[in-house]
Amino acid sequence: MTKLLAVSDVESQYIYRAVGGEKFKDLDFIISCGDLPYYYLEYIVSMTNKDLYYVRGNHAHKVEMSDKHQRTAPEGAIDLHQKILHTQSGISLAGIEGSVLYNYGPHQYSQAQMWQMVFKMVPGLFINYMRESRFLDILVTHAPPWHINDQEDLPHQGIKAFRWFLEVFQPRYHLHGHTHDYLNPGGVMTHFAQTDVINVTGYQIIEF
């Protein structure tokens, strides 16, 4: 049994109160799908003493200031952008940051650029398959796939390359944030091909 905490976009007061408690004591690792302050992620790492893997969202600051110093990444966390990594429990992860390009802000990419980033990971996925008989366990992105958990306005449209990725490589999970569905505060999950696509905005605990 693997248990992970996934967070994205919205700081949760429940996490601040409970992350060091009984409910979170047996976590294997943590995933952030972006647009959360670095101090929040650092707090989670310090309270759980678990590895935290993250991608940046389209609202991520290049530099975050604190009382003592400035930082460009959450300390003690692992940047997953354009990487394929394995957790200590052997779960394979791959990540891509950002959203679709809509106003030329940071961490925004055209659909063509997203295709390029996905294609760069393909050789590593085939190496995974030769070693483990599977391409990937969890895809971590900020934006959702095209027409899965996305929205019609340009900033929140899904990524076409991610949908292709799910069709071809069929990870067990695709975790993302970016689209805030306030009518479904418990999160949104869509089963597509062989993958559960989960919007983890706020937080989700996933066991498998």
C-alpha cells in the first residue's frame, strides 16, 4: 500500500493544523502540483519529514521573500519538471510545470512547447518500461489534459500533449491543479483510458 499527500493552488488551514498528526503519519511521499507558496511546502516537509516532489504553476514567483532570506525554490523539496524520478518506495514520477500560454507570464507555454517537453521524456519512459515493465506510475502537472477536468477560457484550457501522453503511456494516475472547481471541493476525478486524472486543488490523500 502506497499513501501520498497531493496539494495544489490553495493553502489549506486543515493541513496547517493536522499535517503532523495521526492522519498523515504513514505518508510515503508528497506531491505539489503548483501555485503554492514555498513556505507552505517547506512547512509540510518539516512536519512530515517526507520527500516532496513539485512542479511550478503559472502563478509561481521567481523569487519568494521571507523574514530572513529570499529563495527561488522550496527548500528541501525536489523539482520534478521535465524529469522522471523514483521515490524511495519505487513509484515512478514524471512532471511538467505551468499552463497554456495566455498572457506571456512566467511558466506559460504554447501547446507546441508542451509537445516538445513531453517528447523529451519519451526515451526515459521506454527505459522505465524495459526495467519495470511499465512506463510510469504518476504524471504530475499543473495544468490538466485537453478536455479532461479543464475549462473553456484560454488560461484554463487543457494541454493536448498530456492527453496523448495518457493514451500512449497509461500511467496509473495523472495529478494536476490549476482549475478550481468550487462546486466540487472534494476534488474532481476523471477516468481516461487506463488513468485516473485527479484535480488535487487544495489537498487530496491518495492510497493505492
